[in-house]
Amino acid sequence: MNRITLRVEGLKKYFPVQRGFFQRVAGWVKAVDGISFAIEKGKTLGLVGESGCGKSTVARVILRLLEPDAGKLTYKGQDITFLSRREMKDLRREMQIVFQDPFGSLNPRMTIGQTIEEGLRGMSLSKEERQERRDRLLEMVGLSAATADRYPHEFSGGQRQRVGVARALSVDPSLIICDEPVSALDVSIQAQIINLLEDLQDRLGLSYLFISHDLNVVGYLSDRVAVMYLGQIMEYAETETLFENPLHPYSMALLSAVPTAEPGAMRKLKPLGGDVPSPLDPPPGCKFQARCPHVEARCRKEAIDLYPVGRNHRVRCWKVGES
Amino acid sequence: MNDALLSVQDLRVYFRGRDTLARAVDGIRFDIRPGETVCLVGESGCGKTVSALTVLRLIPCPPGDIAGGKVIFKGINLLGLKETDMQKVRGNQIAMVFQEPLTSLNPVFTIGDQIGEAITVHEAVEPDVLRERCIQLLKDIGIPSPEHRLKDYPHQLSGGQRQRVMIAMALACNPDLIIADEPTTALDVTVQAQILNLMRFIQDGGAMSVLYITHDLGVVANIADRVYVMYAGIIVEQGDTPEVFHNPRHPYTQGLLASLPSRSRRGDRLHSIPGAVPNPAYKPSGCPFHPRCSLAVATCTTRFPEMVDHGRGHLSRCPVTRA
């Protein structure tokens, strides 16, 4: 069924913490602890959470830059979880990534033209065809083809991010993972890149996994949103639904903590207490127990499932799910 | 403004390179009254941080050069003070909270030592009285078990807790003014909400003023009584926060507000200001915003614009602006 570009089921990624002279495993960082979602063709799934929630690790596991410890990845109906490196090679064309840091993600010793052409070398194109595609890609992201021979340091952050997008597009992907692509940019440049991503999605039918901590950007771009906390999805809903009717205490806290450019809309809700915890050896039970204003004994004992609470709306909280 | 606690007048701060002159702050004036929270808002390179650091004379000169202007604090021009007299102002009457608490706190001294030092540098205090004051400060800023936290080192605290300690140090001598330079940029959004609440709380009912530097318009809307919008080293708009947000007059302010993504804007194309912020060493002639401005006319390229008064303290530096 090609309506679903990517389906992720029960994904887990644990990192061992090794201590001592013999490097014995002293504990596990459960960076991704059972994630499931689906991205439809031409749609955007926003993956939102604070630092340490595991969202960037999810991106790397999907691309098989890290191997999953459990779970299933299905791309356009094909199970890709255990494909060999050789088998993955062809698929890598289809899944690309745009990184957060426009300064660190481009090779400073390659011209931007060379960076964009690099992915095209695997395809059977003549030199002229490659260069023609490169020029078209530059124009598509709003840069002049004449800049192809310049080096990254000659460009601003926003322009470098455009190069990152052009590079991702160069191999005709169906899915682009955007890992905080606008967080390092000024507000006025953010808008340019967001508009660009939207235009490209409309024109090319791209699917996006949009990873960000910025709820305003996620709310603007996404069709559906998954809220992550300590390696798990706490709430999963259509964007409208999540923003109008958040049900998980963490989603509610996150949404109310975001300052909006609305003077006078002072936060009436109390901000969440405590700090963002470390994913190292979390206690049994709900991941959110240490900060949840409604925590009870049951929350500390059993693992909590995702409960369906409406059309396409799931919440990881037994209090919400069982009421 | 006679009742101003701090009055910055025609401040110019330049940085001299071998062949270049970067005019980071190019003639700004702003006032802060007792008990107010004033925001300096702008994108990177607009000069807001340099302005704040200049108030406390923390800009190294050379390469910096305070090329003109006055910083009048309680009737005295700080720029004319001897360094030894300036040290009596810093931390005592004007305190500062920096962006990155991990690099601003000394890693080899305990929290108790550092907060204590903030006091003893200005006042002679008995050790047991000092300890009590430190504990009270930690309580005031919401750190649990303060007696035990005194012996902690910075690396043992979370980012949010470290920033609270920075605020405690700033409050230690009951300053008249706190300058906060992007204190929440490095923090997660739920922790940011706590810190913003804390800043509102410590000011409540008192005469302490806050100068808050940020690029985040949401934060400005949330905490500022009055706002100054900076661009390329000059102030382009100023006024009461609700007035500036609901009735922005300068094309840059209008552009910034219109380019903010939010869920409510979903489906509409974001306005984006074309181009990028100019290099402070190569500023355009006339109005520095004219290359990016859709309203620019011929005089904008040659004549530096004066402030236009819209009444009730709302000023904008654009003669062309549509009402």
C-alpha cells in the first residue's frame, strides 16, 4: 500500500553505558523505547520533544545509520528492517536528511556544486546531465546556478541550509527527514526555509518527518504530530486535534509553555516542575512520573500503553485512556 | 526621561579590524524606569548584546571602541567612571545573567562559594550570616533542599537549575537593574517557562528593573512592558509591548511579526523578509533596512531616517510606513 511512505513499529534503540576498567555494561540509555508511527505520501509528521527525548536518534535509526535493537521499519510496503548494506544502498536514495547545523553539515572543502552533485554520481548520468540537474536544483531552492563554484563559508546560514535541502533533493527522494532544520536560523530566514520546504512538498509530493522542539514551527508545517518524552510517544494526533485538545499532561505542559507573540496571553497554567530527566536507566512505570501533576501509585509500577481516544488520536496515559 | 533609572543616549560602539570598522551599535537611545521590564529584541548581529555589555563596560576595548554616547545610571555617566568605581556597580547595583550558565559558572567552585562571593565582593558579611543569605536566595528562586545544594558543583545541576543559580547570584546584592542576555535560549521550553515565571515573580511589586535581551518575540510578548526593536545597530521601533505587537509601524517589525510560524497560520504562506541581515562592517547607506524593504523609495537609500512619533511612546524609524 503505497499511501504510507514510512511505517515504524515498536522501534527501540538502547545504548550501553560502560564503566570501569573492563568496560562492563553498567546500565542502558533507552534512547528510543518503543516508537510507532506512519507517514503518508505527501504529508508531514511532526516529531516534537525536548532535549534527550530521543527524536534525533529516531531519525538515525530510520535511515539505518544506527541499527535498531527492536521493531520494524516498512518503507512503501517493503520491510527494510534487516536489509543488508548493499540492499539498503538503492533505498538510501529515497530517504534523505536535512540537518540542523548549516555550518557543520556541509564539507568545507567542496564547492556547493560538488556537494550537490555528489549524490548524482551513483546514477548513470553524463557530466552535462549532472551539471544541468545541479543548476536546476540550485534554482529550485532559490540560489543562483552561478554560485555552484563557491565554498560553504561564502554563504550565510540560511543559504547553506538551502544547499542542504538541494543536496537532499538531488537524488529524487520520497521521504525527507528534517532534523531541526531551522532551529539555528534567525526568524526572518526561518520563514524563507519553511516556505521553501512547503513549496517543495506541494510540487514534488514529498513526505516529511519534521523533527523539532519548536511547537510553533511544528504546528505550522505538520499534518500529524507525535509528542516524544524519554524515548516514547506520549501523544499522537492530527495537528488540529493536538493543539486544540491535548490530553496527555506532558503535551498540555509543552503547549502551555510555548510563548506566543500575543501580548497579554500570560500563561495561566502553572509551568511544569522539575527538569528534563536523563534517559539513563529510567524507573519502571510511566516515563513521565517524576513531573506529572496527576501521578499515582499505579503510574510507578506498570508500563503504560498508548490508548486510542478518538479518531487518529492516541495517548499514553491510563487515566485518560480509561476514563 | 527624568525618572529613568538607566538612560542610554546616542551610544556608538565600534569594532576595529585591520581594514574594517564594524559599527555594531550605531547611535541608540533607550531608557529604563524603576520596576519596568524592557526588552531589546532583534536578530543576530543587530547589536543588542553589545549594547547590554556596554552598559556594564564589559566590552574589551580594543578591539571595541565606545565611539560616543552616554550611559546614565542614577544620574551618573557609567562610561566616565574609573574601573574601580565601575566594579562597585557591577553585581551590586547592576547585575547580569548570561546565556550559557555552564560556561558562566566556575566549574571548580561550589554553588555556595559562588553565590557567597557575589555578596562578599561588595559587602563584609560574617560567615554564618552569609550562609543564611545564600540559603534564602536559593529558596527564593525555587531550588529545593537549598542547604544541601550549597555544596554542589555546577556540573551536578541541570541547565535550568544552573540558570536559577545565576539568577540567585544576580539577586544577591539587591540590584536596581538586572540585565539578562538571552537567559533561556539554551534551555528546553518547559524549563524556559519556569525561568520566565521566576523572572516575573522576583520583580513583582518591587522596584527592580529588568533589561531583557532576546531574539524571541514570544518571550518579549510574555514579559516585557516596553520593547525596543533593533536592526543593524540602530533602534527601528519602540513602544509599549501591546502597541508594538498589535500596531507595528516599521516594515522590519511588521515583517518579523508576519513571518512567525504558528498553528493558526497553517495553510497561509508565511511572509518572509527577503535577503539577510547586513554585515556591521558593510552597512547599506541611508536606512540600513532599505535593501530588504518593500516600501523603500529613493530617499531611503541616501537619507538616514529619523524617528516618527505615533503618540504614547510609540516611535518608529520610517518616514514611508503605511499607517
